[in-house]
Amino acid sequence: MMTLLTGTLLSSHQLAQLVGMPERQVEDHLTHIVKTLARDASRTFLLEPSHCQDCTYSFRDRTRLTRPSRCPRCRSEAITSPRYGIREESGSQ
Ligand SMILES: [Zn+2]
């Protein structure tokens, strides 16, 4: 799954389809990947936060990986899925 995420941004829904496992299980894997990459200086885990489609509120402070169900500002449920990726640092150059 780490290979799939490198150099791109994917939602957990897209990832679930790519690897053929339930979204819930994908989120467990992502949690593990975050911990692994925290100790890896050559790669960085990227998280594009969810945001509200009605008022553009961004869930930047959210630490959980799953999609929030409701906007705290306008109560809308039109929340985009967060997307994930891995950036390889060009430390070898
Ligand atoms: Zn909102």
C-alpha cells in the first residue's frame, strides 16, 4: 500500500478499491503507515485534510484519519474525504 501512495494523493475509498479491502481496514493500515514513516527520514506522510463543501471549513486540526461526519461551523454533511500520500524526500541528490 505504501507503494500505491507514493507520489500521489488518494482517499481511503479509492485505496480500498485499489487493494480490494474494506475502507475500515485501509484506515488501520494508514495508521500503521503513519507510525512507520514517522521514523523514516526519507519519506513523509502527506494528509490533505477534509473540508466542508458548503462553507470551505477545513479540518486541519483533525488527527484521526477518518472522514468527519458533519461541519462544526455550518452543520453541513457535505464533507470531502481526506486524501493521503507519501512524498519521497530527495536526500540522495
Ligand atoms: Zn461548513
